[in-house]
Amino acid sequence: MADRSQRLWRVYEKSPVGLKNAVATARGAWDRQRRYGPYFRSHRLALEESQWWTPEHQVVALGERLRRFVHRAATTVPYYRDVFVRLELSSDSIREVEDLRRLPLLDAETVRKEYERLQPEADDAAPAMLLRTPGPENRSVPVPLSEECFQREWAFRWQQLAWHGVRPGERIATLADDPLVVTLGPEPPFWVVNHAEAELLLSHRRLNERTLPLYAERLSAWKPALLHGPPTALAALAEGLRDLDHAPLQPKVVIAEGETLTWEQRAAIELQFQCKAAYFYSNAQMVAHVAECEHGSLHIRPEHSLVELLNERGEPAQPGEPAEIVGTGFGNISFPLIRLRTGDGAVMAERPCVCNRGGLTLRSLTLGAFRPAAAEEPEAAVAEAA
């Protein structure tokens, strides 16, 4: 199978531009079908209402989601059945957020060790796909995702885009480490077009001083409403275009994800593109979701998951205190994870956002801040709210 896959990629590498674009468009059509089904539409509509719920309404809804999720895990997942028996808890013992602290924290090593026993014994929990966690292959874990979980995640993503005025069908430009562009050779073009999703997919590996004028020309012709990618690539593009004295592209928003976003990177991006740079945080385990709104606040989405911010003593952190993000994701019945330590750090904001959307807000978010030294990203930076 691996040899066959490698042969197909070699054929793709040598294909003409038109065929590469056709492959990108075919994959885009497949992605659209998987992402934007009935679960996407129902969650998208529900989020439009729930984002404006009062704090009291949010607390009640959070408790209901928590009770259902934990009860299901305690009765269908072998690992959690054993945990509840060992702690002498019934499946209905966890009824409020405070009760959740009776359960132990879950770390990445335990997930790897107990991988099979963390998968539920339920007929309706069969996964629709696997999404690998980042990192070396011997440390990465394939996370089973239900169809609803996958489409729900895209509903949250599109809600953030709507906050910034991006509408479905508008043009997108993505700086990516995607197989469709990683395999492109040293000569242009360094991008492919996914017509199914109006997306220009650009290789950020090929972005350098020599190729920058070509990127500038292609992006100017494409005129994206949304530009997104990792902060380092976005900042490099912004600084390169500034040095070229290139006219601003002026998308509606630049979304940075996958790394932390520093103040310096944010400033370079916003200065060159003359629009807001907004941050997005999620993970393959689907246990936390943070999105920056149009007012510059980093919102923890309580409809998505229950996020605990725990200080170094394992206690609930106070505003302004460094804390680890510990998540319980409500959306994935195919691989339920309770109180998962993400290894990522955050600082809670002292006051709510002026947008009045529910949930906690963060002052900053730091990838890898609580991971062991060997597992941390090099020179982890801090993503701060605007």
C-alpha cells in the first residue's frame, strides 16, 4: 500500500498544472461533502443562538452536556468504567463542573497506553475517520472521530469566520504544509487551485526571497477574502511583501493557527495586509476550542468543551495566573476524553469581552508551555489577545 501511494504521488508531481488543479478540486469536493452535511448545518444554526446566552444559561447548558457525556463514557468506555469502579463512583456521580475534579487528569502517555480501552463499546460510536495528533510518528496517536464531531468542528470554525465578515463561497488563500503542495518542485507554480472551495493552496516551504514576487503576483490576482496559515509563514509573507513595497492585499481577515502568534508577528501581518489578524486554537483530540473575535478577545467556547485552567499546583487558576489548558470535549462519542492535559498554557483575562459572547476569555495562549522539555516546541512563543 505504501509503495502504491508513493507511485501515485510521483505521478502527481510530474503532472501538468491543470491536472494538479483538478486533483485539488476533486479533493475539495470530497472535503465539502464530509464537512458540510446535516450535522454542520444544525450546529451552525444552534451556535448563532447560543453565543448570546447569558452566563447563567451557559452554566446550566454546560452542566447538562457534562452529565450526558460523562454518563455515556462511564457506561460504554472500558477505561472509564474501571476508573469509576476504582473511585467508587456511580455513572451519575458527576453532575456539576466541580464534581469533575473527582476524576483523575488524563495525559498523552495514558492515552497511548490505554488507546484500545478508551474506545467505547457502543454501536453508534463507530468512527467516520481518524485524525492524527501532531508530532513524531512513534508519538502520534490516531484519534477516532465521529461524523458529527467532524462537522461540528467546522461549524465552530465557520462561526469565527462569520464574526470577521467572511461568507461561504468567498475566495480563500491558504499557506499550507499540505501534501498537494509539499510535493511541488523547485520551479513555479508553487500552488494549486481548489475550485470546489474557492481556495488557493500555497506551499509555505517554497516561500523565500527568490519566489516572493511570484507569490505576490498570484495573491494579487486571486484577491482572497480570507488568508490563513501558520503565524511564521504569514509573518514571513507580510514582511517579504513589505520589503517589495507591494500594494496591500487587504483580505477581510487573516486567521493564524497551528502555532502561537506573537505580538511582533501580529503587528507585521496587520500592518501589511491592513486588516485584523485573528487567532484560532483547537487540537486533534477535540477537547478545547479558542477563537478570537472581531474585538480581539480569545474566547473559550463553552458549547464545544469544558476547559479547565489549572495552575502548577493543579488548582483552578485565577485571572492573570499562568495555567494549563485541560479539556473535556463533548463532541466526540467515538473517543471520549475527560480532563485531558493538553500541555498548552493560557492566562485568563481579567474582564469579559465587550462583544458579550458567553464563556471565559484569555489574555494569552502559549503552545507547549506545560509539556515536558523534550516534547516542547522550540522557543514556544505567546499568542496574545489584541
